[in-house]
Amino acid sequence: MTKSNPLDGRSATAHLRPARRARSRFSKAASAAETIKGFGHGMDVVGLTFGQFSLLDLLQAALDITGPADVDIATWSAGLYDIDAAERFVADGRIRSIRFVMDSATQKRGQAAAVDIGRLFGEDRIRTTRSHAKFVLVRNDEWSVVITSSMNLNLNPRIEQFEMTDDAERCAMFCGFVDELFRELPEGATEDRNLPGMFGLESVAPVSGVAVSVGRVRTGVWE
């Protein structure tokens, strides 16, 4: 008897690049802008915080550097204040276009649900799926910024980590993921708990699994 792989056909995607200039910082500052001060092209900033600022604060600090840009946000949760602030960034031109990827779970009190985001920005601006990813993409003609983090879009007074880089290839990988997710999934805040296939995305080849047979265990591909 063999055991099938429940995620057969779904592969991971990744980006590798040579080492570059990096600044590693442990921040007790209350300002995201101060924490990433000096960020520029060809640079990585890797940081640990005491939870003084959120992913939205990092987005605002990035936009202050890049100027008006197209923005993609993947977050598990978002505060109502943070969503209102993002709407202001759209209204004042700092954000030229925006897309959201969120988990479709019901949010807690004081947090914005996916339906709230759809109502503010449009149903075509959000896709919901089983997701715990947290990242922000900030793109224009001069910048391809990727922010990955343990932070959600809402302020959370816990130790958090983040990495911010300007890298066109890395940004293209994340953007391709969002593009494919928007292509596959229906608009708006749905309760569909299925993961998308992402078959149109270039991906890492599946690794070997373990096939279990009666009386023996061997290494090999899923059968």
C-alpha cells in the first residue's frame, strides 16, 4: 500500500541571489523611518524590533523613499486604523494602485475583515485564501522593494523581525505569485478555504518524499 501526497502538483517558489551590502539592526526606536534610514539601491536591511511599529509603518517609510508606487500587501490581519491609513495613501497619490492578499478567517474585534477591505478598495483589489504570508511589494520605474516580515498590517507590541530589499528579480517572484493568485481566485472576500494550484508560476521542482509499503520503507517520489 502506498501513501499519496496531499499536495501533489503544488511546488514551492524561491529566489536566490549573490550576497549584497546588508545592514543588520536591532531597533528600540519608535520610528520605522529611523530604523531603515540610509536604505538605498543594492542594499538589504534586516531588523529585529520591540514591536513599536507595524508593517504599515514600514510601507509608509518605504514610500517616503521611493515616491508614488504600486503596492501589493499580503497580511493575515489588518487593523481598522491601518486600512484607513492605506486608503489615505491611495487618496493622496502615494499609492498608485493597491492589491491585498488575506486569509479568509474571521478577524477579531478592532481588526478589518476582508469584506471591509473589499468595501473600501473594491472587490477586484483583494483575494482571500488560506494564507499566513506577510509581505509588501513597492514598485515603480526606479524601485522594486520587497518587505518580508513576521508583522501583520496592524500594530502588535511583540518582538518582530523584517527584511527589506530593493531587488527586481526577488520582487518579480513575489509579484508573479500575486498575479497568479489574482488570476486563479474569485474576487472579493470569499470563504473558499482551498489553496490555489499556482500552476502558472515558475516553481521549484518537487522534492522526493517517502513512500510507505507493507513491510518496508523506502525513499522515493510519492506514488
